[in-house]
Amino acid sequence: MAKENYTRYQQNVIKRFYENRDNIALQHAQEQVTELYLTEGKKREKIWEALAKNLEKLGVAPDQIANLRSNDKPEIVAKLLQEMF
């Protein structure tokens, strides 16, 4: 869609979203790490899938994400996020 189809307010909202996309991905990743501490079973696998997507958005290498998933230790992911930001 062309930029003219959005109101000025909508354009600003979209602009701010893209400016803060890294911060949003980081916040979601931190929330998912917290959920990993609390869950087990199938739900844990779903959280890992979502966390992997957020880690990709933050620029973590796919092989490192695979390694984190195989270890299945949220404390390692938390430490990585802390070191990144």
C-alpha cells in the first residue's frame, strides 16, 4: 500500500514500530526466557520456537540458536541476552 493511504498518526506509529523493532524483540525474548523457567513439555517446545525467531531478529547466528535449544537451559539464553544488551 502506498504511504498516502495511511493517516499521519498511522505513519508515525508504523515508523516508531520499525525504529524500536530490536527493543521489542529483546523484550519478547526476555519474557520467553522467563516462561522457559516455568514450563515443561509441549508448551516448552512452542516457547523455544518463538524464542528462536526472536533471537534471529536480534542477530544471533542460527547455529548458536540450535546449540542453545539443544542445551535447553534458559539461564544460558538469559546470560546471552544480558551480554548482548
